Amino acid sequence: MARGLDLTATSIFIALFAAVTVLGFLGARGRKSDNGELAEWGLGGRSFGTLITWFLLGGDLYTAYTFVAVPALVFGAGAVGFFAVPYTILVYPLLFAVFPRLWSVAHANGYVTAADFVRGRFGSGLLALTIAVTGIIATMPYIALQLVGIEVVLAGLGIPGRLPLVLAFSVLAAYTYMGGLRASAMIAVVKDLLIYVTVIVAVIAIPIELGGFAKIFASVPASKLILAPMTTGNLGQQSGYATLALGSALALFLYPHAVTGLLSSSSRHVIRRNAVILPAYSVALGLIALLGYMALAAGVKSMPAYAAGFKAFGPNFAVPALFVQMFPSWFVGVAFAAIGIGALVPAAIMSIACANLFTRNIYKEYLSPNCSPAREGQVAKLTSLVVKLGALLFVLGMPQIYAINLQLLGGIWIIQTLPSVLLGLYTRRLHPVALLIGWAAGIAAGTWMEMQLGLKGSIYALHVFGETIPCYAAFSALILNLGLSVALSSVFNLFARNPLADATLAEDYV
Amino acid sequence: MTERGGNRRRFRLVHLFLIVPYVAILWVPLFNRIEPSIAGVPFFYWYQMLWIALGALVLLPVFMVEERDRKSE
């Protein structure tokens, strides 16, 4: 490193980290009704009201990696990187209209995971297992990326070595094990407040220092400022942008950690209210995206002090470099703590979500069908440790790019559960075998497109009637999946037993 | 449909509000331009930032109608 350890920033970073750790362990105690059951540890007893759910979902969905990677994409690729904003705009009408149904049916039947719901709705163990495994595999690299987020800020502080990363993660593992989702909820409150403070200060102070937003945008190359326009026979970047936003929005609440956040709320109305108030985080995200341009305008890329960081982390180092360049040391400590703690919350919830899936849909379903509720809770706790250890070893042992690539693939895979989970909320007429075939085709097509792209992006150009239509690979794969699921269902239903197996009732959904 | 009984949430015209953000955001040529810019911020950026707020606002009428229905049930 060209720069040494920043003592002031590091002290503040460590102090905030320690404070949050104490809070996490406090969250582990003081529960009225802990009976050691899975819904207690893994869903916080389904007890969170509107405000806590707002902090929890905000802390869960807007991850540390988002805060590093979104501005990095804007920094590197320009306007395309801004897709995170339309993506989060499109999420909330969907959350509002659809997901209260999932809450209701889960509450009525004691479901902890989306795969639980699919098991009950379609009566197919294989389909439920498929949903569960897809969820776990799509989430694992996401956890690893949170670690990458911590690594980036540690490098920004000038802390050498990887021991601090192991330390931070051990703390995370310990309080998740003890406190479950409640501990995450407490930490989410602090994390989100720190993020808001950092963002507000950043978007006021940095533009003033750089001479205003006009100057910042003027420093962006014209070709990057908006999307490449349509030409004859080619829709250009615009169809890629739209499908990227829509596909990401459709995928978000299929992720296990998002489902866990939703099901932990105390009523369906908490979810509806949150669909209205969660966009506050999107404002922060939009401003954070613009930090990418501020980093361009500040010219951190060409400064020798940050050369080592850019060499190790690529564009992901843009925001840490910008903060170090622009902020006094003590505030660098606050901002980096916001990102570092911001990594802990989603990582904890993701590991809890994976643990819930494994316990409910693999352990209880196949390994120990008669296990007691207390045993279920115990297995989930242990699984959360294994999941996090796996993510840690992955980040320590593999090049960073593997985690990034796998997370890209994870988005393509998780969206293939949409027909079973989302359409399943509205109709039972889909046939489980058709859903499985649709899923397999979607996974295969999506993965194939991604391989053709060499994992360098997710926009794959389709050629339809002589038109070139660049499209988010997850989205086109989903269309194939949906088409097969619906068409084959109508065929298979001709031969299906009547009535169709369905453990849920129509009145469970309202 | 194999759904048993009624008890489904009624569809109302106000629910069409939920589609508005999708039209405004997915029709990219509508906002893929630099002018009119505000204080040096290109249209592309401020339009989408504005829709974060508008996206939350269009949920409000739907929310309020549903709340009214819920209370009158």
C-alpha cells in the first residue's frame, strides 16, 4: 500500500464496530418467549412492527455490497449502472400488491420459507426441494460478496492482512447464532442510521468541494452520460436497461433473505405500509449511485495513493478512495463503519435464511421427519455457522471475481423460482412437473447465455425477426420458464388426478 | 380455478395506479436524454430520482382505498 494505516479513522471504525457488537449480543437476550423454536430464532417470532421491519428490510435489501458496487458500476460503465434506481422503483408496487398474500398464507400454515409454501401448495416434495436448493445456492455467493464489501473498506483504512476480516466475521457468526433475527434487527437500526448520515454528508459536502453537480456531470464522458440510443435493427442499451431493472425487481423478493425479512413482520399490513415507506432507501441508493460520478470528477483513479486499491478491487475501490480523498479522517471512520456494519446485517439475515431453508426443506423433510421444534431451532443455528464459514473460506481461498460471477448467476437462478412462488400465490392450476421442467429450462438457458457472455455482464442480445434485442439474461430465461410452465401445465392437467393436492385454503391468502 | 370459495380481494380501478411506475420507467426512450437538465443534472437522472417519490405516491390512493374497505368489512 502506498498509504499507511489511518489511525483516527481506524479507531472510530473499531469503536463503532465494538458498539454494534455489544448491541448484537444484547439483542440475543431479553426475549419474553424464547422457546428455542425455528420461527423464534429464524423469524424473530414473527413479531416485528412497521418501523423495525422498515429498518430490517432496508438493512437487508440495500446491502453493503450494493453501496460499493452500484457506484462502482456507474463509475466504470456510466448510465447503465444507474439501473439500480429504476429497479428499486419497480420493486415496491410488486411488494405492495403480491407479497402480503405470501405473508398471510405463511402465517396461516406456519410456513417459514418460500419452499414451505410451495410444498404445501403443490404437494410436491421435489419441487419444494428445488426451490430450497436454488435459494441456498443463489444466496451463498451473496454472503461472500458482503465479505468483499468489508475487505474493500479495510483496504481503504489501510489495514493490512486478512485477520481483521476473520475477526469481524467471527463476531457476526457469534451473535447470529445466539440472537437470530432479533439481533440483526437491532443492528440494522444502527447500520441504517449510519448509512443515512454518511449519504447526507457525502452528497452535500463532496459536490460543494468539487464545484457543484453541474461540474460533476460535465466530467463524465458524453458517451456514458445516457444510454446508447436505438439504431436500425438494434434496440441498443435501452432494452437492456429496462429488462435489467424489471428482472432485478422481479427477483428481489424471491431471495430467501428477503422472504425471511417479510415473514418476520407481525401482519400483512406491516408489509403494505413498508411498500410505501421503503422507497426512502431508494433515494439514498440513487445518491450513492451518483458517488460514482463524483469519484470520476475527483479523479481518484489516477492518484498514485489509490493505485494499489484499484489494482486489488477494480472500480469497487472508487467510493472508498473518494471518501478518503474528500473526508476528514474521523468521518472516514464513520463512513467505513457504515459500510462494514452494513455488510454484517444482510450477511446475518442471508445466513439465517439459508439455515431456515436447510432445516425446514432438507433436514426435516428428508433427514429427520420427526424432529422436535426445539431440535429444528438447534439445527438452524448450527447451519447458520456452517453457511458463514463456507462463505468466509470462499472469500479467503478464491479470487474475488468468483464471488462476483456467482452472484451474477445467482440472480439468474433465483428468478426461475418465480412461477412456483409468485404465480403459485394466485393459482393452483400449474402442474408441479411443468414447473420443474420450466425451472430446469430457465436455469439452463440463463446459465448458457451467461457463459456465452463470459460472465462479463448479464445483457445477452437476442435476435428476433431481424431485430437485435439486448435483454437481461435472467429475464429472457424467465420468459422461457413461464411459457413452458403454463403450456405444459395445461397438458399435464388433462391427465392429473382430481382434485389437485393443495394444503392451503383460499381464505389463507387474504 | 381450483381456488375454493370467494373471499378474494376485489379488483378495483384504483389498482391500475400500481402499473403507472412500470410504464414511466420501462419506456426508456421517454427519459434517455440530457435536456431538459436542472442545475446541470441531466434529465435521465433527475427524472428517475423523481420517480422514486412518485412511485411511493401512487401507492397511497390504493393503500387508502384498501384501508377504507378493510374498516368497512
